[in-house]
Amino acid sequence: MTRPQILTAITCLALTTTMAQADPLGGLAFSDTTPHAATMTPTDDFTMVGPEDLMQMDPMNADGTVRAIVEIPTGTSAKWEVSKDDPKAVYWEYKDGQPRVVNYLGYPGNYGAIPGTALPKELGGDGDPLDVIVLGQAAPRGQIVDVRVIGVLKMLDGGEQDDKLLGVLAKDSPFAHIETMAQLDAEYPGVSQIIDLWFANYKGPDGGMEGQGFEEADVAQEVLQAAVANFAASR
């Protein structure tokens, strides 16, 4: 191949690559770099389905860690969640007719839901599965991860209590050995403040979010057990 032919081939390849990247998923750059769990099958750009009912999974492991379904991997902004209509599916939430993207820095931890839980408003929840923030490297969307719960972030959303558990990836993570908020603050200064500030501000200055600080692991366990019992009672 001559030099002009090589240059022409390179130019064509570059144009093809640019065209392939010109229409990223939901308008998000690098959206195709976020993997999904191997057990989940995408049915379109906005839905993935797995083989089992996610909400029927046992929330607790024998070693005291909990299972969490990753909806939003660390560092990403697309707002996915477990479907309320099909508990085998995780879907990209729609808002105002568009797939929802958080207009802020990417999530500071993996964000997800704990199966087999439901916390009513009178106990500080919203009736949905417990939200959990999981510190550690990004996990694939739809992945079930083992989490050690170390605290609970007390939040108000529009004046209503909307608490979120805080945990760490229990395996293969720099945070895996952390067991309490005090230990987190001592070994990783600033992390809890970052989490608190992020959730207080990610909806914007008029988003209605208000952080009320963290409670320790014992309080988080009380919230978790109440949510497990409430879910069981509702079956």
C-alpha cells in the first residue's frame, strides 16, 4: 500500500470511529464504557433484564454483609433503578420524557438498592427498597455486590426523611476493612463530607435536599432490620 493510500485508510477509519461515537447512549460521552453485569441482558438502550426476581433475593449474607443491586456505578451520571413493574429488570429512569441524567459530578460511590427491604415514610424511608451508597471502585450496572454497612446518611428530600445507608464493598476494595464511620473518617479523611455534600447538592440549589449528617453502624443496622421486617410483613 502506498503512503497516500495508507493516509486515506487512516482518515476513513478515523471518520468511521467518529461517526460511531457521534451518537452515544442517551447523549452521554463514554456511555459505552460502563459495563453491565454478565447476568443481565440488555433488551434496548434503556433496559436490562436478568434471570431472577431481584427483590426476592435474601438481603443478608451469613457473614453479616448485605446484598446490594448496583443501579448507578461510581463516577457515572445516568439514573438507573430497579424496575417497580418488572423486578427482574433494571431500567433508565425517565423524567420529563427524557432518560434522566444527574446534572452534577458523577456519583461518588456505587448507588443501589438492597433487595428484600422496604422502609415506609414513618420509619424514614419512601416505601421503596433501601437506598445504599457503596464506597469502592465502580461495579457493573445490575451487579449484585456484597456490602458491609457502616453507617446511615440522614437526609431530607423536600422536607421528607429519605435516609440512605452507607456501606463499603466487602471484597477487593480499598475500603473492604472499614467497619464504622469513625474508622472511615480516621483512615480516609474527607470521604464522609464528600458524600454528605454531594447528596445535599446534586439536585441543584433549589433541589430540596438537606443533609443531616451520619449515624453510626448500629443505627444503620436498626434501619436495615426495620426495612427487612416491613418487606416481609407486606408479602
